[in-house]
Amino acid sequence: MRIEFDEGTLLLHDAPETVPHAEWDDRVDTHRAQAYRYRALLEWAGQWSDGGGQATLDSGFSHAVEDAARAYPDLALTPALQIEPRDYQQAALDSWGAHDRQGTVVLPTGSGKTFLGLQAIADAGVSALVVTPTIDLMNQWHATLTNAFGEQLTDEVGVLGGGSHDIGALTVTTYDSAYRYIDEYGDRFGLLMTDETHHLAAETYLQIPEMTLAPYRLGLTATYERADGRETLLEDRMGPVVYEEDVDALAGEFLSEYETIQMSVDLTPAERTEYDEEYQIYRDYVDSHDFDLWKEQGYAEFLKRTSYDPQGRRALVAKQRAERIARTASKKLDTLDNLLKRHHDDRVIVFTANNDFAYDISREFILPCITHQTDTDERTEILDRFRSGEYSMLATSQVLDEGIDVPAANVGIILSGSASKRQYAQRLGRILRPTDDRQPARLYEIIATDTMETYVSQRRREGVSTSADG
């Protein structure tokens, strides 16, 4: 049997009828399988060797195989900076190895997932493709890989995305670029590493692990579960969750001790009147159609109806207006003012749900602001000044929730956000990097009383450990 890589799939020439994971393709008169079945096929044939030269045997027999699919090289790499892994990092790496170097590791933000990734690259000893959700994260990984392995590579660390199209033995890319090109380069890497791997379960991105033959796979994330439940699809493509550690288990020794404090504010009489009117329009429509809005399918059905039902459209607009009133309640700014004065000596990040409110906060309190509209150079400068202490506070929308390496902050203030547990955990993680004085970190939530925010806060806090509430 001859195995060839063909545009994200495998052609199995002269394969026996008993070959698994394959279907006959009349167009080419041969069997065809998805690329990610590469290792399973070699194991079935008794020809898989995990670097030690000893092939596995399945059912006590083997099939002759000509492997023309693999185009990835072996690499002998050692991180330039030799740091002893923390106990949980070593345990995660060991567990990944025990699961045949396939699977996902779930660790809190700030606990060293990037360091673990470097160890995995060295451990696997093959070329690697690192997939990230944003260009900012891609650039961070590129710098990290270059610092760790650059002098040991015969070519530079490759970049696929953000205007670059350079493929190396170690290459970084974004989910969007990987999805676009994986059928072309899916034979070039022996290790597929996905940062913030929960993104991989999206319908389009799922083709990334399916169309690469990489026998080794590592997913890294702080929040594995998705609202749509599609994370279950990752086990077949990436392997199971092989190690998981929650925030409380690492707080104190490896992360800051922390407490979460919920503060409630009342709407003004004018805000309350407008909020109740808009919210009632929304609720009347939802109740009359019996949508289960806490489930993705129910909310999708609601949105679908708003596209053709004028009353549904009015209900959606009413919901958005009510949310905006609660999100930007005037008394929130009074509470924020008090908190900023109380924590004038701390490093503070103020989180909002949208760009407009972030800019309003920036103007009102004269704080530097980072949103999706902030260009890379300005964002880098703001974060550098925040790191050095020149800036002690900054406002942001959702752009700092995930991915970007944020310098140590010890106070977070959530003025508005979604019901996403992932977003809440990511925002908590932004303030948990240990500081020299080992003072507990604090995450404040400012909630408008008797509004949808109360329920949104409850939803996002479910399943995320909290130390205290106030």
C-alpha cells in the first residue's frame, strides 16, 4: 500500500479492502482517507514508529506500506533558556506523552501554557505548526519560538498570515490562514499545536486538524467548554483533555490569591422607566413564542424570526436598548470613580463590552484605551508603558479578554460583559499573575440592579471558582 498526501486527504494506492477509515474514490480509482487518519493507518498496518525505531503491530500482523505522504522533518531542539517546569507543567507534559502526544491541556490564563508548548515542541522532536486566534498572538508566538529555538534552526521561524507567507520547520499562523492553506501544507508538520484551542471546534476551523497528517497534536486553552457543546468534536481530531488545573488549585503558589467582589448600582428614575419599557417589549415577544434563550438553538431561533417578523425586529431593538441602558448606567461611573481612587496605587484594567463605552471611560477618566480599532504600534506602546508603571490604569473592550500578553495587573473592574464563562475566566486570568508583594488580586463586577445584567453575571460565574463576593 502506498500512502500519498493529496490536498488535505490521503490516497491509499493498492490498499486492501479491510483498510480502515477510508472510502473508495471512483474519480481516482483508489481509496481515500482524511489526512488526520495518517497515524491510525500506519498503526493498523504495523508500520508506525514513534521515534524509537520500533514499529507498532496491530492484531499481530503488518502490511507493507510505502509512506509517500510524510513531508515533515525530525528536529532536535532544546529551549535556549533552561527553566525547570513547575510541577503542574511537568505533570501536563507527562500526561500528554502518556496519551501518545495527543490531547488538550487546560490551564488558567497566566499559568504558563506557552512555556508548556515550548517543552512539547522539544519533546516531540518534529516540525511544528502553531495555530493562534489573532495576529497579535501569532506575533507573540513567533517571537517566543525565535528566542527559544532560533539559533538551532537552519531557517527562520515561518509566518503564515498577516501579509506573510513563509513556511519553516517551525511555523506560526492564525486560524483563518491555517484554514485557507492547510490543504497545501498539511503534510509539512509532525506536531499541530493550537492555542486557545476551543476556537478549533468551529465548523470551518475543524478542517485544520482534519486536513493535516500531524501524528502529534496539542491543544492549549484556559476554557475548553463551548456554549454550543462542539468541544466534543475535538477529541477525535486532537485527542482528549489529558490534563486540567483550575484557578483555585494554582492561586497562592503559582498565581495570585484573589477575590471577586460584586457591586450593585441602581438605575436613575429616567433610566429605570426607559429600561422597563424596552425590556417589557422584548419579554412580551419572547414569552409569546416560548424561546429558550439560554440555549444557543433557542436564541438562534429568536434571531431568525427577527429577520422577517417586524415585531421580532422591534423586540431585538428593545433588547439592545435595554442592555445599553444597563451597561452604561450613570451610577456605574460614580462607582468606578470611587474604585479608581481607592486603587490609585494598583495596576487596574477596566473591562467593557464594546468600543464606544471603552472610549467614553477613556475620555471621562483620562485613561489610555485599547480596542480592536487600536493599531498594533499604539497597542504595544500602551502595554509597554503599563508594564513599566508609566500607566497604572487602562480601559479596554473585549480585545484583551484573550490572547494578548497583558503585563501584570492586580485589579480588574468589569463594567459590562457577556454571559460567557470563557470571557469571565479570561478577565480573571488577566489579574492573577503573581506580584512581588504577593497581595491578593481583586476582580470587581459593577452590576445594574434588577436588570438583565444580574442574570448575565450569574451565568458567566457558574463553574468559575470565586474566593469571595461582596
